[in-house]
Amino acid sequence: MKKYFTKPKKISYFLLAISLLLAVFPLSSFASSSYTANSDLVIAGPYDTAISGSPANFGNSGNHSSIDILNIGHKYRIRQNGTISAARLYTVDKIGLTAFYITVYRLNGDTFTLIGQSENLVNQLVAGDFATANFSNPITGVREGDYYGIRVESRLAGQFNFYAKTDQTGVSAAYIYDLESSPISSDWTGGTYSLASGSVMPIELYMRAPQAVFIGDSIISGYYTHYSFLHTTEATNIGTTIEKHFGDLTSFTYQNMGIAGQTTAQIEARFTTDAVNLHPRIIIIEGGVNDIEQRVAKSTFIAKWRSMLDAAQASNSITTIMVMKILPWSNGTNEQMQMRDDWNASLVNLAAGYSKAIIVDTSSYIGQFRRGGDTGNYWDIQVAYNKDGVHFTQAGNAKIAQALKDALDTTTPVTADDTEVGLFSVIANDGMDTTTNRIVTLNLNASSDVKKMAISLTGDFNDARKESYSSTKQINLCSKFGGLTKDLTCAAGQYTVYVKFYTQSGKASDVVSTKINLINTSQSTKPVITTTKHLLLGPKNSQVKILQQFLNNNGFPLTNSGEGSIGNETDYFGQLTANALAKFQEANKDKVTGLIGEKGFLGPITNNFINLLITTNHSISAQPVISFSSSIFTSSLYKGEQSEDVRRLQTLLATKSEIYPDGLITGYFGQLTEKAVQTFQLKYGIVNSTFDSGYGIVGPKTRAKLQEVFGN
């Protein structure tokens, strides 16, 4: 036993070192590294959007060289601590406009102090359109509750350049003319300053995404000592809120998106815009008291919660969803509190189905037993934390924030889950060394928490896409993006198939791989149709499978998955076959007379044409060679469309996170898809500017570039 106690000094030094480290870096700082804010820029204020309008009614006017304007209104304040690095606004015209600055002020007592000012942004403004101006000198040190304004300089008297809302509730534009520079410290509401009541020019201000977003009703908003900056009612006491206490405990940036009086249906209606689109790592959801008070059906309550959980779970940014059970409520009747307990139990069961969700029960922190209530209840708010029977004192809000932090401290975020490499494997064709068919069957093995996988033939996974995990998968050795595009030829040689597996949270395994040698590929790459018998919609025939293989391998796939997909061809001539064949005939109607007359069925003209293409290596005498380079899209795609082509577009764009960071595969061409298309167009020089008529539309030029980037 003696030798275990021979070096006590080193142990003491070690413990001392640990103590010093913890003093400098508390445990909370280590936990927070899992929630590092992503780099996306999101709106940090105001709770309004930039608007267009005409004629110009805002800015410098009269015989003045400059004007400084400050928007004074609760919902037009900034919601987040951080750095403003961009602004989006509408400019009616730029006539006479020489300078435009964004300013940020902080109110201390009756005095507004200038926190920062952008550089002159006038060259980034666009007459008659919206523009996002990126700051080369970002405004740092901005805090929640700060105000924003503008400085405009011009050389023509009486010329407005911007458009403002008028007759708005709870906001005014304070202004002053002809200062040499923006005022450093002053009382904007009196003295030499003028006030245009009800006037405001909304300018969207962008910061790096917050680490946390709170959304809910008045409890989240901060009522009644504080209202979030989504309200027009003036009540500011940020230090009393749950969010501020949580921020102090964790050092996380946050946005308070609570609105007083809302039910879960109202919260759900704005959930994507006000929460998910802010791209936080953590989202805290609260609500339910107003539902019970207003006699909302439990089924509605659960349905709205399910919708919010679905949206948060699908977000690539969010790692943790904090589901707050309905809090203690002294004003609630016994019947209402029994209902609350029942709804909370159902909410817990619902949340159990979401890997990112954790339940936060504040009852033991702020609640107490109610006499005459159910055994072991926490229905009433403790006296020290009770403001009005529903809401909480500052001390109560601090306790709620502590409950949230404690829940985080005992929970591993889903992005940090572990995957054991030894649990993963892939084998091609049951371990055979060679194959004569470019279509091979993979047997995949993964742990139970795996939900997605990606298959690559290059090893860098630039040719891959995430797809649902399956224990078996047929792949084309000469394809990309899970078979969405295919090469015409498939050279003999050794092929390596690389696979990554992903948990539901997106955590990737190490790469596993398998090798197989391909020989004698001609039979599999050039299926020949040897019959002249017509093939029509409906009947089964062995030649149908050959036709389907030809279409699948040459850019006219029947479908991306299931029966009829590559490797899953059948002998049934159904609507999928007819549609794919019709696309092939439409694409080649100018090459052979009468081809389009057989649209949707295999007649002698189509049959002979396909055989000619195969036997002549896809050329026809001296005519231009028809391209079977797996044309990805044969028609244009627009915002508002819903189709399989849109789904394929999203799948391809999602393989490049810098183009489509949201990565949602829905089949619907919405705003996120449009933004991804616009990013793709700008990246590859398809459009010259955001004002091109084809900006955001998948037209001929964009389809060609998609083919070049994602095709052969």
C-alpha cells in the first residue's frame, strides 16, 4: 500500500492546477462550446421588414446639407447583443444623395449616446430597389434595447430619397438638420430636435445568429416589468427577464421573441419566421396557460406543439429544443391545474419522439404545494417568486433561467453524440471481388441511432447526398448524388464505395468503404431492345425492364426511389415508364421524323432509334450527336412550384452547404430554395447582378450550369 502514497506533492499540485483552471474557466464555459453560434447573419431588429414605396417622403429635405434621424419606438429597437455587420433597406432614388450612414444609440436616462456608425453606404444602395449593404466597418458593442437611426447627406435642396411609413403607433422619428457629424450624446426628444410622430423607415439590421432564441407568451416576453421588443408598448427592464438571467448564467447571445397574451396556435403561426429563421443553436419554447384560460382544445395544443417540434427538429442549425412544461399558476383553478398536469404529461410523451428535445420542468424551482389540490402538486407559485398569480418576480425569472441552465448542463446536445466506428460497415455484392454489372448491391450495417447515410464514389463526398438509412442499397458505380446523375460509360477497373452514417442530429460516423472490380461492362451499360413489338401502357413484358434500364441509365429516370428506380426496374409498363419515355421522345423529336408521334409508348420508330443510338455509340450518321449526359432538368423551375424536379434540385444544391445551408428537401420551391438558386447563380456567374430577369429562376442557363456542376 505504501507506494500509492509516495508522491503526495504532485497530487496536490495537480489538484491546485485543476482548481485554478476552474477558477478561470468554469464548467459552464466548457459546456457552452457545444452551442457555438453559427456564422449566419440574421435580423436582430427591428420587428418589422424593410418596405418599398413611392414617392419618396423621408430623408433630407429643404435647404439642408444633412439630416440625422433616430427611430424612437419599442418594436424598432435592437433585440440582441453583438455586432451589426449588414443592413437591408429600400431606396426610392439616389438623386443628389452623397452619403448614407447607419447609426446606433443607447439610452441612458434622458440621454442618447452614440454607440457606433457605419461607413458611408451610399454606393451600395440601389435606386428603385432593395439592397443589402455589408459593413466594412461593423458596429460593435451593440446591446439589446439599443436604438438605430440614419444620417443622410445630399447636395440638392428639397430632395427626399427614401420612403417611410406614417401614422404608425408607438414610434416617432426624431431628427435634426445640418450637423457636421452625428451627435455623440444628446436628448433626441427635446431641445433643438424635431419629432415626426408616427413616421418610421424600417431598416433590417443583421448580426451573427444568436445562440438561443426564446419564444412564447408574456412569461417569455418579460411582463409586466418588461415587454419584448416585438411590442409597441413601452416597458423596458431587460435585467429582470428570464433571457437576461439565462444569458448571464451561460454567456450565450439570445433573442427574446415572446409576445404577451398568445396561445400556442399564435406562437406556432410565427414560429418559423420568429424562431427557426434566426438559426439559433438552442430554442426555448413556452406556452399553454393562455390555451387553458381560453378553453382551447387539448388536441389543438398538442397539434401546435407537434408542428413547432417538427420545424425545430428539421432545422440544421438547432441542436437543442427546450420544451418548457406549463409553469405553476396560482390563479388557475384546481380543475385548470389538473388539466395543466394532464397536458404536461402529453407534452412529455410528444417530446420523447424528438431527439433534439429536452423537457424543462420548473415546478420544483418556483412552485409549491396547494392545499386541497392533488397529492404532490406544484400548482402555486412560491410567494417570493409570485408577481400576480401568473407572472414572476425578477427572482422568479432568475430561478426559471437556472432551471433552463441546469437542464442544459445535464443534457448532451445532439451534435455531440458519440458514434462507434466499429458498429458501421459496408459490403458490395455480398463480398464478391468482381462484377460485370455497374449496378451493385450494398449491404450496410449501422447502430440503431443512425437515420441518414451518404454514399460517395470519390471519397470527398462532393458527389454524395444525404438519404434515409437503409440496410441494403443498389447503386450505379458510375453515378453521382445517389443516382440522380449517371455517366454514359463505366470503365472497367477497381471501384471504391465510401459511406458515412449520420444520427438523427446530423453527427457523422467515420468513413467506411468497400472495393469491387468491374469487368465487361458493355451488357450493363448498353441494354439493347431486340424486339419491334409495341410496348404500351398497362401490360407486362420482359422487354419493359430493358427499356426502363435504358431510360434510367441515360438521363431519363423513371423515379428516384422504389420500383422503377435504377437497379429496381420491373417488367410492368406503368405511368412512370410512359412519362420517362415521353420525356426521351420529346427531347429527341427533332432527330427522327415521327418519334413524337409515338409519345408515351414504344413503337417501331422509337425502338429503332434507341437501338441505333446504342449500336453507333449514341451518334446518327453526320447529324449532331444526341447527348445522353443525364440531362438533370428538361424544363424551367420557378418559385411556387411543387414537383419531383424541385425535390431533385434541392437534393443537388444541398450537397453544397455554402449554397443551400438549410438543406430542406421538400419538393416545394419556396423562399429558401429561391435563395439557394440565387446563390448558385451568383457563384457560377449565371447572372450579372441581382437585377437580372432570371435571378432565382431555374431557366436554360441555370439548367446548363447545373448539368455542368452536378452532371457527368
